[in-house]
Amino acid sequence: MSDPQHVNRYDGPVFNGPATQNQLAWNNRSVTQNQQVNSQVAPGYAELAERVTELLRQLPGAGLGERDREDAEGAAGEVLEVITQPDPEEGRVRRALATLRGVLAPVATGVAAGTTVGAQEWARAAIEGLIV
């Protein structure tokens, strides 16, 4: 007679190894996640870190679609990750900032559907502040 097979049924994420500094959301319609980075910012990048952190805080009210918001959050996270390294790669910072500006441009110009005047002004100011 053969042994009975054991079947695992998981109702959530399963990690088969180390999993640190993760943020998860599932079984919900919309979610806004924030993560505070308490790392030391490389010299010369403190002002940029403040601008990107503020941008992340205000991003949910910008009127972006889900996909664009995710792209903006990813690019902002990359900026913060790179500028907290001892010797930040300026090219990575510039590319991530270019992505952020690109995602915010339709809001700043009013092309994004449902964009309010306040969101347009916020996006313009954010784009102007995202320069290295």
C-alpha cells in the first residue's frame, strides 16, 4: 500500500528562504503602502531625498492610474535606495528620476484623465525638484 500524499494549501504568501524588508498586500481592491527609509543619505543628496520622500507621501492623491503609480513608487524607491549607498551611482539616480518625471508629465500637462488643477501644479513642482 502506498503512503498518502500530503497536499499543502496556502491562503497567503509562502517564503522558502529569507524574506526581509518586504511589503505585501493581497485580496484587496486598492492599497497604498509606504515605507520609511532610515538610512544615511550620501553627501550632496539630502535635499533630493527629502523631495522624493515628500513626493511618495503625496503620490496617492496625484490622480495617477495604478500602473503609473506603481512605476513612480518603484522609481522613487530606487532613487532612495541608490542615494543611501556610500558611493551612489549617479547614472542610476538620473535614470530613476527620468522615469519619475516621465510618469508625472501627463499629470503636469493635464493630459491624464481626471487631473485637477492642484494635481497639475503639484506635478509641475515635483518635476522641477527632481533634478540632480
